[in-house]
Amino acid sequence: MLKGIPKILSPELLKVLCEMGHSDRLVIADGNFPAESMGKDAIVIRMDGHGTTEILDAILQVFPLDSCGASVESDGGDAWGSGGDADLGEL
């Protein structure tokens, strides 16, 4: 039995996180993001009812980020597309 895993992380998402390696990308987006446009090999996991911030916080509890050049890219804006990148810097 695993302890300390946030309840919003599904077994499917935990499996994908476990299989990720260097240079793999994870997109956390709202329901309006065209996830299927990421490519034929993209894995889409729906997490209806949870916000992107809540999901990111849960993932960061169990998933280490690379320490060199780690960053989070975000449109950070509203429905009209304004926004920019948020940089986490060295973690």
C-alpha cells in the first residue's frame, strides 16, 4: 500500500508519471485545451472537477522536477490569450 499519495492522482496518472523520463513533457490544461492535438502518441488523462493549480500541487508532491533549467510554461492569461511564461528557476 502506498501512503501519502494525493487522492486526486489516479492510478493511470501515477503510471504515466512513473514512466516519464528526461525531456518528457507533461501538459496540465483546462477542459478547453485541444489535448488530442498534441500528437497521436499523446496520452490524455481527464481530471474533471479539479483545477490546474490543484493538480500541479498534487503532482509536485510525488514527482521530482529536473534541477537544471526547470520551468513551467503557462499562458497565465484569460480566455483572450494574454499571458506569459512563469519560470521556476533552479529547483
